[in-house]
Amino acid sequence: MSLIIAKDICHVYDSGERAYEALKKVNMSISEGEFVALVGPSGSGKSTLLSILGVLTKASSGIVQIDGIDVTNLGEEERARFRREYVGFVFQQFHLMPYLTALENVMLPLVMTSISKKEQKEKARLALAKVGLEEKGHRLPAQLSGGEQERVAIARAIVNEPPLLLADEPTGALDVANGNRVMALLTDLNKQGHTIVMVTHNPAYEPLAHRVIRLQDGAIVEGSGSLTRPGEVS
């Protein structure tokens, strides 16, 4: 079953002086439980596409459906609510609050929910345990290594147990060893049921994905169709 369907997605950045077409008639589908790598040279549209799939950016034209919901024309409040419930984000820059502990950083997505502070702490603790950092919840980001900070960011992304996890160059700021640890963690999270779409420049990580979607000059040139799993019809 397709979790994501994108139809004829175009996106234009208009600076006022000139317009730049970042995406050109992109069509794609991603099945529930897939791990998809978005690859291509700089400027090919990978991050723009990821931002549209995460309902952070509204496409200039086209339709995006996630879990059967047409997110194309949702209002700002509806978009924010959708992101809280459906999407976890992991970025190259960790975006952790330096004055909050690891546990408090992971709790941030829960602040706008109706659950109690006690439940928020428990959910955050469980998320940290998933990434192997339960014992470091009291530390500030500056007291953690780069790899640990990225794992805190991943814990924050999954604390709401979203079905969709979007990662934009999650290993880009890490050395090889820590990058490999993060990729192993993402692979484990995928096995636990999270659908993952990851932008990467590192060809070594492509084999870890179920499917590679390659972009060139704003268009998909490889891998747009969803993975057919046993018992499914493509």
C-alpha cells in the first residue's frame, strides 16, 4: 500500500528577478515500510522534494497524498497538526536547543500535545532508549559528541511515533564511524515500521535503502515507482 503519492509536482523559486524551476513534473509513490534514498547532484531538487513531502513547503503545482490525505491545500494550522502526527524530521544540522538537556530536547514535539508532563518525559525517555542514549538524557548538547547529538535529534523525530521519517543528509556532519552508527539506527527504525525517505550524497549508503530515487535537474530519472512487496500488485 502506498503511503505517499506525488502527482505532477512542480516547484518554482521566484526571487523577483528570475524564476528557478526546482522540480519539474515529479511523479512518485512510496510504500508503507519502505526505506527510500533520494540521490542526485547538488541543485537537483532533492531537499525541495523532501520539504514538500514533509509538508514544510507547498508545491507550486501538483498533488501530494500521504496516507490517503491530500495535503496539497491544507491551511497552516492543519499543516502543523499533520506534521506533528505524521512526520518526523532529521537534519544534517542537529537543531538542538543548547540550554535544554537531551531529554528536554526530545520532549519538544510533545509540548503542543494534550498529554501530561509525566507522559511526555516517559515518551522522551523511551525514544532516547531506542537510540541508545537513555543514560545521557540529563546532558546538555555541548556535553555530547556529534554522533550522540544526531541520535538525540533522531529520538526527537520519533518521539511522536510518526509513520514517516524524513532525513536530510543525516550523516553529513559526522565522521565515517558515527555516520555508520546513525545509518544502522535508521535501518533498525525502518525494520520497526517507520517509512524512511533520506536525502544522501554518500553512495556507500545507497545499498541500505530498499530503493534509490535519482533526481537530475529537478526531474526523477530513476526509481519513481513504489516497491512491490510479496502479495502486493504493482
